Amino acid sequence: MPDFAAFAPSDASPRRATNVTLPEPLLREARSLGINLSQACERGLAVAVAERRRARWLEENRDAMDAWNKHVGEQGLPLAVYRQF
């Protein structure tokens, strides 16, 4: 589960009303189940933001990770002689 603690609601966080378009059957069922739409949308958006940040970080750092993996593949782990397993 992505970490979206940075988006956790707090009294100090400014809030802004916005319009969201949702499929009518989903909206009806959510309301019948007593789901708070604002909270559900916020959680879903926070997860989407965290996933996109993760994907962006992986893409931005792909060259460094590939270089490190190549180095380890050729040279082994730097402290492998001290491993006890």
C-alpha cells in the first residue's frame, strides 16, 4: 500500500471544494452504504499521486539503478566478504 501520509487531513491543511464527475450507479451505491465521498475521493487521489511519484522516481533513477546492478553483477557486493549467510 502506498504511503500517502503527506496527504493526511489536518486542521492546518487548506481545503478546496471541487467538482468530481462519477458514474451514477457508483455514486448511488456509495451513498446507500454511507460512504463519505470527500474522504473516499481524497484517499483514492492520494494513492494515485503516490503511485505516480513512485513511477516517476523509478524512471528518473533508472540509469543509476541499472549502473549499480551492472557493477554488482560484475564485481559482486562491496562487503560480500563479511556476509555470514
